[in-house]
Amino acid sequence: MNCIIVDDDELIRIDLEEKIRQTMTLNLVGSCGNALEASNIVMTKSVDLIFLDVMMPEMTGLEFIKTLSASRPEVILITSNKEFAAEAFEYDVTDFLLKPISFERFIKAVSKAKRNFDKKGTTINKVDDHIFIKVSSRFVKLDLKNILYIEALADYVTIYTPTDKYTIHSTMKGMENTLPANEFARVHNSFIVRLDKISVIEDNSIIINKTTIPVSRNKFKPLMQRLKLM
């Protein structure tokens, strides 16, 4: 995995650089002291994992996360203040490391990031207007315009089309990161829908292809704002 370090503490950067050199699954493509430098790297290079300090001048790590796209890299936050841990996980980060960072704890966090990365990379491969999904031992091409909705099922998701359904090993977060945000919306913890397939809106639910799908209260207003209402 290509990774970058973002920390205003030079000693921490040096320590992480050495740990990364000793880790075969990692390839360091940038080491920077602030979020602006990191933003330039993310925009110009392929980055799969970010080691990100929480407290930095000008822009904090949590503020930097907000600038990243939905298909952002894995993020491992690092800080000397454990009180940030609870807030950090609200940003759906991969892991949270306290300074000073032990090599054992570092490897554990990297292993988690690698599992997430592999899961996204092998189950679904997106190419323009379609995706390839892994079904048994085959990769099946699925046109995005044919997807009606996606339902969560523990560590799997089921993708529904007008004629078929496919259950694959993935997460809802992985699906969100893969599908174009202008065409799909997560309307519930357990459902992602294709916006142009919605036929009816009623109460706190929508109907797609005669199937009633619940809409969470906190997602109903944003959904309404995205639809063309008369």
C-alpha cells in the first residue's frame, strides 16, 4: 500500500518512516508536516493509507479528513492525547495510535488497514459506468444503471437489479466509496439506493421496483434536497 505521513513533529515522522521501511506491505510516497502538503500529495499521487496527526497548526487532522473524497484512503490517526479517540472514530477512521507508538501496535493498525484495502480491492473493481463484482470464483460485470438498491447483510451486501441479485463479501462503506455519489445515496444504515430508481416517497420510506425501503430520520432531509421535487 502506498502511504503518507502527516505530522508537524519531525521526530514522530522519522520514527514512522523507519517503521514503514521495516514493513513490507507499505511503500512511503510522502512525509509532510502539515495538511496542505498532504493535500497536494493526495491529489497528485496514488495514496492508499494516511498516518495522520490529530493536532496540527492551521488545519487539524480531523479537519483534513473532511476535505477528502468519499473514496478516501485508509486513515490511521496518531496523537498524544487519548481523549481524542472517541471523537476520532466518529470519522470512521481505520485505527487510532497513541504516541509514543510501539512497533507491535503499529503493525496491528497496518494489518487492519491492509485487510480493509484488500477487501475493497478484490471484491469490487469500478470502471467508469460499471463495476466488476466477485461472484464465487468469477468477476461479473454489472452496469451501474441497472442497480436498484443495495442491502447490508452482516459482512456481506446484496446488490439488487431488476432481474437478479448478487450477494458479495463487502461492506456498506466499501460500496459507498465505490459507487458515484451523484447517482447513489445511503438512505439507511442497511440500504444504499440508486436515486433515479425511486418511484414513490411516502412517510419515512421510499419505493423502488415495488420494494419499500426505510429512510433514516437524519437522512430524509438530505435525500429530499437531492431529488427534483415539484
